[in-house]
Amino acid sequence: MTQATFFVLTALADQPRHGYGILREVEDLSGGEVRLRVGTLYGVLDRLTADALIVLDREEVQQGRLRRYYRLTDDGMRALTAEAERMAAGASAAQQRIAEGRRAPERPVTPPATGPGLAGGLA
């Protein structure tokens, strides 16, 4: 699952949202790290709709403009849950390795051996 897909699904996990609302929510959820362009967003929405992970919830006209609200399906919630669990397991494994690396004694770096008869040495 791409980062954009993950954050769009996450933005829709608690309530239906329209396109601009999704853009703002993705930026907020990612701490400003993910800023989707409109074209990217609608490409993701089309793909998620085709995969039945989201559906059109409703359409409203506000200030003369049509707003389409999308919501997660049950399959969408399952996909988001599975991805969040996969990411959490990966982060946990990384944190464990980092902690182990900090506790491990440093090993001195030995320069490579050179000399006659060794690869790269004199023949």
C-alpha cells in the first residue's frame, strides 16, 4: 500500500470527507510530511473506489460547487487495519534492532590485509 493510499484511508477512518477535507486531513495526519496534489488524490480515490475500499457517501452543493463525500467500506477498514498492524510490527522490529545496536559493544575496524599472495597484493 502506498503512503498516499494509507493516509487517504486513515483520513476516512473516522468519518466521510470530501476531497479538500481529505487533503487537509492527510497533511495533518502526516505532520505535514504528505501533501497530496489534487490529481494524485483523485487518482487514489478512483483506485480505492474500483477496489471497493471506499464508496461515495453523498454529494452536496455548497456555494454552487458539488462536493463528493467518500467513506470507508468494511473491506477498506480491514485493509487499513492490516496495513497499520504491518507497519507497527515493522517499526517495532526496527526499534528492537536499534536498541540492540546501542547496547552492543563497538568492534574495532580492522584494515584489510594486503601483501604478496593476497588479492590485490603483489604477484
